[in-house]
Amino acid sequence: MKSTNGNSKEKRGAGTGEKKSETVKALLIALFAALVLRQFVIASYNVPTGSMKDTILIGDFMFVNKFIYGARSPIWFGIPFTDIGFETPHFRLPAIAEPERTDIIVFDYPKNIKQDYIKRCVAVGGQSVEVKDGILYLDDKPEGEFTPMGRKFDPDPNERLTVIYTHVDPYDDGNPYTIRHFMMNGPRRDRMARLTVPENHFFMMGDNRDNSLDSRSWGFVDRSQVVGKPLMIWLSWDGLVPGYRFYEKIRWERLGMVLR
């Protein structure tokens, strides 16, 4: 008589192998779908500086629409958290809309394409922009005063010492410590000569204009450097609150806030 025990074991082994193979395949498909979604549709970004206060705060996490301005394939490939890598050929899908003045935009930092910045577009191609005595002029018309929210230090206007931004972090003992970021020998924040924005370029500024490194420092943003448009805040951490007070650390009133 033939033994069926060996055959049944072989069948069970084959069945287990097929299940593992299907599981691995499903995980790879899910990973690929997540990567495609993040690259071409929507992605999460967080904000480490106060240049967009009070619209966007330090510790805000937001969803960014990456297809509205034309989703783009990766432009750089390398080892995460290092500068080891290289630029890659890329393509961009057709845009649903073009960036407009007053849009909040995520873009590649012109000085380092591996970094993403977020600012507000204050002028588009063909428009002129100027800053006189803290007043922003667009096409020679005043657009309003700067609002240096959160600034704790007023440098001598005749000195080349500029506060970039200020934030407060808790230390191990739970006490808050104010940390100020300065720019030595930098350009004045309250004045800038009249410039005309080239076509297919944008002039970006932070809402917290006196505490923002923006187009006044590093120039225009090219259309090809535009990444996406922030949609809403899905999480917001208060850096002043110790981690063990988890419930209080979350800024509940900001969750779901639509960014405009």
C-alpha cells in the first residue's frame, strides 16, 4: 500500500509556500502603491521653522496636494539622511492649475534641491515687487506692513544682525528655553529694491516676513521647482509641552484646519 502521509506533508508545505509568496507579493504591491501615492498624489510634510507663523506653526504636520500643479517624478536619488546621491532625469504630469499669487506653496529650495521649503507666493511672472520701510509693494501698489509675529529681539536697524526666526523648546527639566536663529551680515528685511519677476518664476515670502529666509535672500523660484500645495493640518505638536503630557501636547484646535 502507498503511504499518503508524505504526500499530505508535501501538499501542506506547498500550500504554506504559496501563502507566503502571496503575502510578500501583496506587501510589495501595497508598498509600491504607497510610494506612487506619496510621489504623485498626496504626501505629509512637517514644518520645523516659524517663517509662516501664524498661518503654519512649528510642529504642524500637513497633507500636500502634489498633483494640482503637475506631479513630478523624483529628481534626486540617494541614501536617506545623507548627502550621498545624484540628480535623476525626471518628468512632470500635466497640471490641473498654475500657482497663483497668495497660494501657499511647497517647493525645492533653490540652493539645495534635497530640501523642501514652504512659503506664500507674493508675485508671479511679469509682476514687480519691492519692499520699502517694511511695506510690501506689488506693481507699485502697497500690499500691507510686515507682521513680525513671535519676534523677541529688535536689532539696531543700522546693524547687519537679523533674526531669522525664534522658537522655544523644552529641555530635559521641562523648562522652556528660547532659541533665536540669527543671520550675520545678511540683507535688510524691511527694504528691497524693485524687482520684476521673470516669466515662469515666483517670488516667495513667509507670512512672518521679518523672520523669514525667502526670495529676498535666495531669489526667484522656478516653475520646475514647485512641488505642491498644502491642503490641511492633520497633526500639530506643541514643542513647549513635555512629551509625557501627550494629550496637552497636541494642538487639538488646529487639527483639520484648511490652509489658505
